[in-house]
Amino acid sequence: MAAIERRSVCSGVTFCDLRDDRYKTVLMSINFFLPLNRKTVSSNAILPFLLKRGSKKYPDFTKLNEHLAELYGTVLDADVQRVGDMQVLSVSVSAIADRYALDGEKISAELSSLLCSICLDPPLQNGLFPETGFFQEKRQLEETLDAEFNNKVAYALHRCEKIMCADEPYGIGRLGSKKEISGLKRESLTSAWKNMIRCARVEIFVIGDCDPEPVFQKFSDAFRPLDRISSEPYQTMVKREAGKKKDVTERMDVAQSKLVIGFRTGCAEPEKGAAAVKLMNALYGGTPTSKLFRNVREKKGLCYYCAPAYNSVKGILEVQSGVDQKNLGRAEEEILLQLEEIRRGNFTEEEIADAKRYLFNLYHTFSDSPEAMESWYLAKAPYAPLRTPEEEADMVNSVTREEIIQAAQRMALDTVYRLTGNEVQN
């Protein structure tokens, strides 16, 4: 697959396009990168959802949905993510490719105009976002946080991250806290939106089957006249060492305990060593033939699931597991023992081959859809040049046994978090 092409629209705004006629659709998104900050995280988080509700040209759901229907059922969406220590506010549209439109209609150009209208020209009333939409989206964010709290797998992971990165921006949730959302005032959101437009780094993605040139011109015409100031740099704090181990146990009314163990890997993107950590992670627990799956889960039966996840932007690795309360201590010991086995080089060439094959297949699935490709490149946006999934697969495939061992030896235990039942077992 061809690499995505990047070019500047104006200061701090980059246009990224990947044209592929295998896709029957086109995906366009505007992504605003801002530093995670406790004072602004919640006011920023609500913005994409407020913007998604309409624009001056399409000021209510009825007119907006009528226009989306005219564009062959275009889907309009919004999201908030974290990429390292950056908060990413996104608004996107997805529609059929131009070649499927009737009478040679070029709907891709109209999609870009719609997206600019949504993000840059909201239907402010007396300088404020509409009151009804504000209260509805505020309530929706609170319900999202409630849902994340009720999902104990996600909750345990987020708690471990907050404890592990308490003195770093990454310790701030992507939406902020329920208290911060509850305290949002409509009067503060207009200035938050203006700050986003003027200061954020912007990554515009156009992925699918369309001619990028007229689309690029539409975005250029919309962004170049803006009164933009120096955009926020991409910055992520990467701690190389763990420091004093953090050990936290929380009790709730849960049937299945959760154990999350956080490590500092000493390596993050775009460093070359990140490829070795990715392969080590797969060998450690990412596949059905991995150390954690075969030993902790299958052979010893100490957990219901047990898998590590490497955040290559932040340089941290977290092992998540669901465990019976009585097995918490044994599961923790065995998880750490299996890492020690890799540090000692106690793994076979067949295990390495299985891990490489798994990652090779995983990377090549990203090209299956525009949405997957956007997700891939959005995480890579702070770095240049952007690597394709295929290039990443080649890098991982070239990792040696010695590099795997070195990656495991750099791993430093930082945090152990347990979420368990209220009843204390002896």
C-alpha cells in the first residue's frame, strides 16, 4: 500500500491523504491536538460533540440530517482520544466514493465543505453554543464516564494509568472527571473553541477513493484566512525509569478481581527500539502461544484473561488480568516470573516466529478499511516521516533475539493496581 502523503495547509495545519481505489468509501476528519491539561480537559472534550450538532448553514438536526441524506447517507461522527500527553478532538464524515455517485457528482468536495462548516462556523447564539445542545452533550459526557466506571476492565486500566502517571499529563483522563464536566459553563466554551481553532495542531485526514486536489483546496480556503497563532507542539513526557514502586488495592462490590501491572519500558516512538518492545510484548502475552497465555492462564489457571498492551507513544506497558481474589498474589508472581523468563532468554525460535507472524498479520489488517488506516496514522501523527503498517511490520520482522532480551531487561516495574471484592480473604 502507498504511504500517506502529507503537506502543509498553513501554520500548524497538515493535510494527509491516502488515495486507494480498493475502498468504496472515503473518510475525512479534522483532528485538533491540544496538550492534556486539568483546567481545560473537560471544556475541550465537549467541543467535538457540540460542533457535531450543526453549523450556521445547517443550524439544527433536521437541516443537517437532510443534507447528510442528500450526500448518500453520509455519517457524521465526533470523538475524543489521547495520543501520548495530547488530547485529540476529532470530527469526521464518511461517505461513498465519488465513482458511485449519480451523474458524476463529486461529493468529496462537498464533504470537505461540510466538515469545515461544522468545525469552523458553529451556530452560536449571542456568542454562545445553543443551550439545549450544551446540556444534552454535558449529560452525555457524564453518562459516558458512568459507563466507563461500570466497565471494571476499563476502570481498572484507567486507575492504574492515573496512579502510574499521577504527575504527568497522561494521568488526566481524556474527558476529565465527572466533577469537572458537571462544573462546565456555557460561557467558557466559546473561548475554548476559539483557542482550539487558533492554537491546536491540526491533522486533516482524507482516506479512500477520491481526488485529493479539490478537497485540499477546500480545506486551504477554509483554514488559511484564520487568525492562527503558533500552534501547540506535540509533547509527551516519557519516563525512562520507574522510581519507587506504587502498590494500590481498592475494594468494591465486584465478583471478579482485576489486576493491572504497569511497567516503564524505557523506549517510545519514534525510537528504533520501540519495534523490539512490540515484538517482546507479543511474545510475552499478545498471542495464543505467548508466555502469559500458555502459562498463567492455561497451564496454571490463575486468571480468566491475561494480556499486555504497549503504549508506544507513552513508553509504558500494562498487563491486564481478571483474577479470582484468592489468586491475586500468585497471578502477580507468575506474571513477573514470565517476564523474567524472557529476560533470561528462555524462549524458542518458534516462539519468536509465532510472535512475528502475529504482528505481521495484525499490521496488514489495518489496510482493510479507511477507519483502521486513520486510526493508525492518527497515532503516528506527532512523528515524521509517517511509517506505513507494512513498513512497521518489516521493522518488527528484523528484530533479533538479543534485542528482545534487551527490551525485556529495560522493563521496570512501576505500579501494581488491584481492584478486588469487599470481603478480605485470608
